[in-house]
Amino acid sequence: MSQISQYKELASKVQDIDIGMLILNAGTAVFGKFQNLTDQEVEVQVNLDVIHNVYLFKVLVDKLYLRTKRSAVVIVSSDLGLTPVPGIAVYSASKAFLRYIGVGVGKEMKDKIDIQTFVCGQVSTKLNPGEPSGLKTSVIVAVKNALRDIGQDLTTAGPIEHVISGSIMNNLTFVVDRIIGWEKPIVNKEKKKQ
């Protein structure tokens, strides 16, 4: 589904159901240089990672806001959205977008809805197979720690493993970019002449 009218139709089918919590966790990733991705690969990522989450949120936000009880929304982002990541730029940008919209709308709706963006690190899933180890957690650990923080802050990394990986993403990217050659250091020509 890529049009908001399709999501409105879906919302009409659940109009009689009391929805107290909405979890937006849809995403896919295609690795490779942006110029080498097919049009379809880019379109699928943008539709699933951004449009699906935003449109579903948009068509259900009034329902959540008008409840007599407090509501909650969890938007699953990624620590790969904390900084631009070459080789997975579309996914990285989509997760940054989700973090920004989550925090922005979270501030707008804080009187009635707890909106939390889960800036998730590695989790053992179909998208990221393998056993939990090191900084990769199980789904149970990730979810338990993310849910713990609802209503406390607009963003969370959840478990300590994800706090560490997010910190690495924030602080190590500058160095890694230079080591692997994605960015050339900027040299002040005037200082070089002296």
C-alpha cells in the first residue's frame, strides 16, 4: 500500500476497536551503493520503511488521541539512522526520518499520547539473522527494554547493548569515514602554505 487512501480504508475496518498502543515496526534494507540500487529496490525501501509507518500513524492518530485513556505509540527506528551510513543510505535516511517525525509529533501530542522512538541496535530477526551475542540482543530483550521507557522520554535505545552501539555510531562514524575513504579530510590551504 502506497497511498494514504488505502490506509484510511484499513482504519475504517478497525474503527470499532479500542486501540491503546500502536507499534510501527516495518522495514527492509538493501545493501549497496545508491547509484547501483534498482528503482524498485529504492521504492520498496521508501514505501515500507517510511510511507507505511507514517501513513498508518496518520490514519490512526486521531483515534489514539480521542481515547479517554492515555495512548502510546512506539516507532521503531535504528541506530543506523543516527548518522548517514554509506552502502545502506536509503535505510539509514529512512530511520533518521522516523526518529525525527516521532520526536516532533511526540512533542505535539504529549498531553494525550506517549510517543516513543525506539532507536534500536542489532536484534536477532529475519532481517538480521544470527544468535544474540555481543551488541546483538534477542527480540525479547529489545522489546522489554523499549517498553520499559514508554512515557519517560521521546527516544530510547532500550537495552544497554543498544545504548553502546548507538554511542559507537554517533562517535565512530567520523573516524571510520576517513579510514575507509568515504570522506577526504578538509585541509585549509592557507595553513598549508605557512
